[in-house]
Amino acid sequence: MPLPRQPLSLKARALGYLSQREHSRTELRRKLAPHAESAEALDALLDWLEHENWLSNARFAESVVHRRAGRYGTARLMQELKSHQLGAETLDEVKAQLQDTEAARAKALWEKRFGCPPADLAERAKQVRFMMARGFSRSVVSRIIAGSEELLDGGDESS
């Protein structure tokens, strides 16, 4: 008969979560709280994990951007990152990085999803709604769709 398993220690649980993917301090706290003996013990563990560089809000932010930037715009990603209570400095850095690449990311997503200019106003509205729901700014979405319509109309026929 196999021996019964001992429950995992708080540290073992934390390292298990962190070995699967990056977590923010807030997210890891939420996951570990039901298993902690006290809030002080949990805070001490989280402090130790940060000191030993197992837990990093900056790395977490990079991870989220890496996983989701191809599908979502700056507004949506920033909303998600703010929910994790990252520091203002980290958020500012990520926002600047995302804004620099938003047009290219939006164009790539639009081409993958739609690939051709809207045929009528209903189709245009559908494309705009899709892109806006993904968190891309109105100005970027308008430029991408307008640019695709110019290609349909014949391109560079300026006089």
C-alpha cells in the first residue's frame, strides 16, 4: 500500500506555480492564500521569492506582452496588467513599448483575420468592432482599414 502524500509546503506550491509560468506578486498571493498559515508567512515567502529572483513583476509583464501582444492592442493589455497591481514604472515602460508596435501588430492581426478590404459599410463596421474589441486604438484601426481600402481603389493615384 502506498504511503499517503504529505501536503505540499507553501514554498513548494509557489515554486510549482512559478515553474509553469511567470506570475505577478498579486496573482501568486491569491493562489497561495488558501494554503498559508498566516498573511505574515505568505508575505515573508513572497519577499524571499522576489529577493531570490524567482518572482519578478517586470518579467511577468514581459511574459504577458510576449504571449498576447499579437492578438491584443495596447488598451487591452494595459488593462490586464493593471489588474495585477504592477508598479507604475513597469506599466509605463510596457505601455511605451506597446505603443511603438501597435500599428504593426494591428495590421498583422487584421490581415490574418480579414485579409481584404471591407466591401461595404456593414463589413467595415464589423472589422472596426473586432479590432476595437481587441484593444487597438481608434486611430490605428482607422488607418489600417483606410489603407486597405486605398489598395482596393487603385493605390497611389494622387495628382
